[in-house]
Amino acid sequence: MPAESLRWDTLEALKNSPKGRLKYNPDWLEKGEDILSGCNEAPSLSPLSGLILKRLNMSPRALQKTCSLGSASTDPSTGLSEEAPVSSTSPFPSANAQPTPLSSPLLVPRLKKDTEQIVGDEDSAPDASNNLSPVTNPIPSPTISLLSPRATQMEGCIRICEEKHRAKAKMELSLRQELQEKLVASVASRESEQLKRFEELMELKQRQEYQSIMDMMERETQESIGRQEKLKEEHKNRIKILNLRLREAEQQRLREVEFERQRQVEGRERLRALNAIQEEILQLNQLLEPAAPTQSGPSPDLTSYSTRANQLCSQVSEVVRMTAEGEFPSVEDMTVAERALHEMRSLIRVMQEVAAQAQEKRKKEQEEEEERRKMAMLQAQQEEQKKSAALSAKEKARKKGLQTKAEQSTLKWYQELQDSANQCAQSFEGLNNTKDIQTKKLRMELQKAATIPVSQISSISGSKLREIFDKIDKLLSGRSVVSGGKSVSTSQHPNGLDFVSHKLAEKFVKQGEEEVASHHEAAFPIAVVASGVWELHPKVGDFILAHLHKKCPYAVPHYPPMKDGTSVEEYQKILGYRVEDGGVEAQDSFLKRMSGMIRLYAAMIQLRWPYGSKQGPDPHGLNNGWRWLAQMLNMEPLADVTATLLFDFLEVCGNALMKQYQVQFWKLILLIQEEYLPRIEAVTSQGQAGSVTRLKQFLESSLRSRQIPPPKGQLSSHFWRS
């Protein structure tokens, strides 16, 4: 049927239309778009519907031709269009027909195109408005049935088709969603199973590791228990061995203690015997001088006896020095000392016999001389008297430098210094013996303020040395100084100044005894500060000399004689030795201390504080050095001591004395080399030749070059600018 064929043609046309070419897009649901939203829109008429209806009313024939559901076909040969047969010739539907909307969703676009084409034709060709024939359009417009039942039926078919497509799309979408959900569920299930397997595997590994750790810990525990048992056994064995060794060591210690006690007892006995021998030898040595004849005339030469006696004394002193280093004399030492004592006794007897024979011989010679004088001529008697007088004068001149003690003026000066120092010590005796806590603290602070700056003296820089001097000067001037974080002054106690002066002088001498003895160059910074303090505070200088003379009597120079009732230990203390616990200081240590103090004294007499007034004379200048040197040469030399002190004094002070006294000084050096050095060598034993050799080499070098070099460590002008 033609209508049926037109219906399917219409459906095909609708299918090929933009509405019918819809494609499924999976993003529609995500974007929120409705697939069939265009098909569900409510039908509406175009604003040009009125114009179309008006045109249709004006030409009923054209309307009759176009009111069919079929599409008009045009014969290309004739240009006429053929219309499909319609079921009703009436331009309007019957009354019992169901009304159809004008603007169906599928037909409105077509109507809009026809309306636009009509409006365009009116604008382009106004003269053809009355001739609206389908022949004038090359492309026939689609026909629209507004109230036709077929149109309604067609629209129902379209809607049924759309519903089918919509249901099919929904079904496919639901199937796709179900498939996707199943796929997701399967993947999730598979991953969950894999996760479970992985967790089981990890748990298995953890159990295995834990089990291996437990096994290893159990093995280590068993091994440690075994080692502990083994160590316990070894410890027990070691304890047994140590106990045995301890018992053996204790027994050995007891044997050694007993042996040491026995040795100490025997050593003390030998030491007492050695001291008694030395005391007797010294007393016998003093008998040599009175034993010499004093009558005028030719006398026997007793110099060899005196020299031998001095050698024996030095030999015993050497034994004492060798055994005074904390040890007791050995049996061999006692044998040597006893042999020396026997030889000294026999020497005294021989000397007395020789003196008696010489006395008798002198008497005979005098008698013979008297007879010859009677028989000889007066001229021969005069010549004999001249010769005798010349010999006597020469002997007196030769014996003039062999005095054994200092001059009376020197001894008086020495005693005055000692008395002054003792009076000062007695003045602050109450400060030393006080029981008041505050006074004790003050005494300690004053002592620190006096001694610590002296201990800090060094040759680092001149500015540091000046600070130390200013601090000492302030303390002695009664001003407050800071010591140990506290302020202290000598005015806080009536005897504070005497106490500080005494302690300060004692510390200066102690620095020479210890610091200078170890480091010879330290004498100069200490001496220049002491000289400056001496210049501003003369009382301190006197105390320095008093302490120096007390610890080193050779700085006077003074050889104290041994008085009756004085023990050997006391006499050794007077000579400057340290005697502790029944032992005498070693000779090397003794000479080292004496050397340090002499070097400090030699530095003090040639130095002066550079920042002083320099208007008055030196407090203790070079003239005292010349006096000391002259008096040393006028006294009998002592073994080992005289050579050491002369060398130290000349090495420190020789350059200054050379510049001051020039020719006279070189005469004195020549006298030491030619006359005094042989006397030193005569009283020096073989083991004491070191000091004599040093002095001899120094004298020879000085006389050869006619120059004495400046001492090492002397402070230069550059030092005071540092």
C-alpha cells in the first residue's frame, strides 16, 4: 500500500535524520545528560506558524496538495509533482479524529526549514507572492498533516520505536553495569585472595625468623653458660695461684722488712761512727795551725802536712757526700774513713815530732849562729840579718792570704744583718702563733700576696715584670692589693709590714735557691725586681742579705768555725747543708743550691730597676762584688766549694766587673790563675776535679781573649719594650 510504504520511508528518513543518528556515549551518565531528552520535549509551534496558515488559507489548492503524509515527487521531464493518494480529501480532520499537535518533535525542524525558505522567497521575489505553486520550487517541501489519523499513527509508531531504542539502551547499559560490577567484584576478590596469601607468607617468614632468633639465642645462652663455667674454673685456679703468690710475697716482704730493719740499724751505727770520725778529723785538722812553731827564724816547712790533712778531710767529706743521698755508709766507706782517721792521727804525731825536732834544731842553729856572730865580721852579720829579714817578710806575705775566717768588719756587718732579721721575726711572732681565725686568714692572705708575685717573675715580657713590681711596691707601701680574689693590705695588722717584708725577702732567696739553681737565666728577672724593691724599701734589702747569708754563708764570705759542744749535724746546717732525718744533703745538691744563690747575688749587685729615680747610689752595687771577690781570695780555699762559687760569680758578674775596674780586674784574674788556683787544686781530690776544671778553662779563655762575654739571659733594652 502506498501509505504503508510512505510510512516506512518516513521512518527511514527519521532514522537518517540527526535525531535518528544518536550514538551511545559512556560519559553521558557521568556528565548527567539525558539520552532522550530531545525526544521528551513538549511540542510547540513556531512563531511563523501563523504566516504559514495564512498562506495556506489563501491558496486552498496548494493546501490540498500538501496535506498528505507522503512526500511529493517531481517528474524531471515535466516539472510537475505527483501526490500520493490520501485517505481523506478534506483539508481538516474529522470531528471524531484525535487531534495531533502541530509541531511534533520530528516534524518541527522540517517546518522551520520550509518557513525560512518561504520567507526568503518573499524577500527575493515579491512579484511571485500570488503564484505559490509547487512547480516554482526546484526541491519540493515536505507535506505536513496536522490532524490526520495517519500522522497520529505515524507519531505513535515513532514513539514506540523510540521507546524500544530507549529500553534497549537501558538494558544494554544495565548489562554493561552488571558486567562491570562483576568484573570489579572478581578483581577485588582476586586481589583480596592475593593479599591473604601475602599476609600468610609474611607471617610464615616472621615465625621462621623468630624461631631462628630463638634458636640462636638459646645456642648463645648455652655457649655463654659454658664460658661462664669455664671462667669460674679459671677464676678459681687463678685465685688459688694468687693466694699462693700472696703468701709467698707476704713472707718475702716480711723477710725484706726484717732485713731492711737490720740494715737500717747497722747503717745508723755506721753513720754515727762516720760522723764521729769526721768530727774527730775536723778537730785534728784544727790542731795543725797551733802546732806550727811561732818563733822567729827558719821554721820547718809544714805545708805538705797541712795539704795532706786537708786532703784527708776532703776524702772523708767525699765519703759523707756519697753516703748522704738517703743511703747509709757501706763497710768499704767505713774502712776508708777509719783509714783516713788513722792517717790523720799519725800525721799529727809525725808533725808534732817534726816540729819538736825543728825546735831543737833551731835552738842548735841559734847557738851556732851566736858563736859565728861572735867570730864573724860585722858585715857578714848584717848581710845575714838582711837575708833573714827578707825571708821573714816573704813568708809573711805568702801566709797573708791563708786566713780561715772573715775580717772583723765583715763579721760585724754579718751579725748586724742577722740581728735585724731576728728582731723582725720576733716582732710578728704573735701573728704566727695566733689562734684567732680571722688573724690566721689575714696572715695567709698577706703571705700569698707577698710570695705569689715573686713566684710569677719570668723573662716573658717587660710589661709583665713591671706589673709584678708595682704589685709588690703597693703591698709594701701599705696600699690594698688583690690576691686570690680578695683585697688585702699590710695596714690591717700592726705587724703586717714586718711580716710581709720578712716573707718577701725569704721568698727572693728561695727563688735563687730553687729556680736559679735549676735555670741560671732566671737570675736576672728575679734580681732586677729585687734590686728595685731594695732601692725603694731598704729594709727588705737588708732582710734579703740576712736570709742569703744564713742559707749561704759563702756569700759573706764567711767560713763558720766549729765551736765546742756543737754536733756534726748542727755544724753542717751552719755550713748550709740540709740535714733531714739523720741524713745529710748530697754534695751535688748542696753545690747546686749554693751556686743558685751566688748567681742571684752576682746579678743583684750589677742590676738596677730601670724605672727608678737613679739619683742616689745603688743600694748594693758592684763595689760589694769586688769586696766579695777580694775577701774570697784572702781566705783558705775549700775543696769543691771555692772553685764552684768563683766560677759562678765570674760568669755572671765578670763582664760588669771588667768594664768597671778594667786593668785592676785583669790583675785579679791573673792572681787567681797563678797563685790561688794551685791552692784550690791542692785541696781538691780526684773526684772533685770537675769544678776546678771549669774554673781553670774559664780563666784561660778570658786571659787569652782579654774579654769576658756577657752572661746568658741578661735583660736587653728590647725586653723592656715588650
